[in-house]
Amino acid sequence: MTKIGPEAIEHSYMMNVKYVLITLVITANMLEPVISRHAGAMAVYETIYTFHIPMFAFAMGYSAQDYRQEGRASKALTAIAYQYIVFQSLYSLADASLFHAPGVVYSFFMPYSLLWFLCSHFCWRLLLPLFSRMKYALPTAVLLGVAAGYIPWEGGWVSLSRTFVFFPFFLAGFKARNFPRWQAAALRIRPFAVAAGFAVLAVFWLGPHIDPGWLYGSRTFAELGSTQWYAGLQRLGIYVLEAAASICFLACVPWSEGRLTGPGKRTLYVFLLQGFVIKAMLAAGLYDVIENERMAVPLLVAAAVLLALGLSRPQIERAGKRWIEPDFPALIAKLRTRFRTRTSV
């Protein structure tokens, strides 16, 4: 029997992490329209939000570990900028003509809904060369995330607030090492992690709630109604909660290659396309018929799982790869060849 090396196990694990995360992203987005009228939906929604954004930032940081290789950094930045421009345009056009979501600002400086993540990912990549050489990079990133809350700006503008708030998790993913040791630790704490997850869900269902604005990371302290000088301590508390929830999540994800691994390689397509489906459901009034609280969460979670499965199919990747992930070096070379041919005639 051929032994699977640590690098292959690590790769499979991170693909599994990404697929579970994108399924949870869709689940949270599916539940959001009903959280104000369904306590169960709100509990699941808040539980997911305690870790899914930090963990996606972590996963992107992990994928940036090869940025020093020749051409990788510029290629990644070009792809992110291209995807943002294309999908900011497509979502804005779809909203203006079909969705008509309230409070939308049609501007490249105000990311549409989920596209803030592309903006922040671009900025994280720009910050990486500086912080990768810094001695106390992670504590500095945490302090910047806290300080961002005090600055008197509109937090959603070019996703500046979220960029700094979630940058520590991106940096942690970039610095992540010793995965075999992680695997051993994860197996030991997995029962505790599962129990902790159910405990948090029960607390949110039966007890107090956290203002989701603290978990979004998109608002300043003033926008959250916390104008005291010690508001930064609240963000530090949220960081502790998010870090603990993230560790529990990572402990629960399977390590071996399996059914989650293949779809985990295609999460970009799920991320970029799922908003069209959910916004269309809202515009079509499908959420208006969900009145039974007992059925709301199971129905929407099942719909989220099916949507993630559908959008992660290889057929979606084949159909969209040319325009979602174009090969820019090959495209530029082809254009240069055509230009030279025309000028030589």
C-alpha cells in the first residue's frame, strides 16, 4: 500500500476545510432573510458567523504561502482584481434590473454584498510582503484590527474595516505550519469541539445574542453604538470567541481525501455564483412562503447544501473557467502575436 505523504494529507484537509466553509457561507446567506422572525435560524446564523469569515480568511492566507515564487503574487492580484471588476459589474446590473435590494450603492468603491471578500483578499495580498518580514506580525495585525474600529470612516467603504479586522486570520493561515502535529491534536479535541459547537448553538437559541455587526467586522465602533474608549476590548473579546470557534471547527473537519476534497478545489465558482441564486429567490418572493419556524431551518439548510453541491460540479468549472479564471499570460501572448501579425502585413 502506498503511503500518503504529509503534503498530500495537508492539501486534502485544506480542500475539505474550504468546501465545508463555502457550504456554511451559503447556509448563512440562505438563513439571513428569515433570522428576524425565526429564533432557530438566528441561532444557526450566529453560530456560523463566529468562525466562517475568520476561517475563510485563514484558508486564503494558507493558499498565499507560495507568493514568493516567481510570478505568483502578481498573478494572484491580477486574478482577484479581474474577478472583482467583472462580478461587481454583473451583480450591480442584476440588482438594478432584477433584484432591487435596498440600500445598494452602485460603485466600485462599495463592494456589492459578498464581493467585499475579494476587495479584502486583494488588500491582504498587498500587505503580505510587509508583514511576512515583521517580527511581531500577528500581534501588530490584531492591534490594527482593533484600531480600525476607532477610525471615523464608513466601515464598508472599499471593505477597509473588514480588511483590517480579519487580516490577523489571513496572517495566521499564511504562517500555519506543522500540520501533522495539528492532525494529532485535532483528533484528541474533536469530541470536545463537537460538544462546544452544540453548546454555543444552544446558548444562541435559548439565551443572549451577539449583535451580528460585531461578527461582520464591517462597522466601526461608533456605527455599532459603542462610543466608549474601551470599545476595543469588546473587539478583543470577539477575537477570542472567533479563535476558539475556529479551532473547534478545524478539529471537526475530516483530514483524509474523500467526497469533500474534489468540490473543495472549485469553491471559487460557488462563492462567486451563489449570490445570483439567493438574490433571485428573494426577488421571486420564495422567502415569503416560509412561515413555519420548525421547517425554516431544515429547508434552507438543505437548499444551501444542494446549491453548494450543484455549483461545485466540474461542469460549472468547465463552463466558467475561461471567463472567471482566464489564463492572462497566454491571453497576452496571443494578443501580442495577433498585433505583430497585423502590423507586419
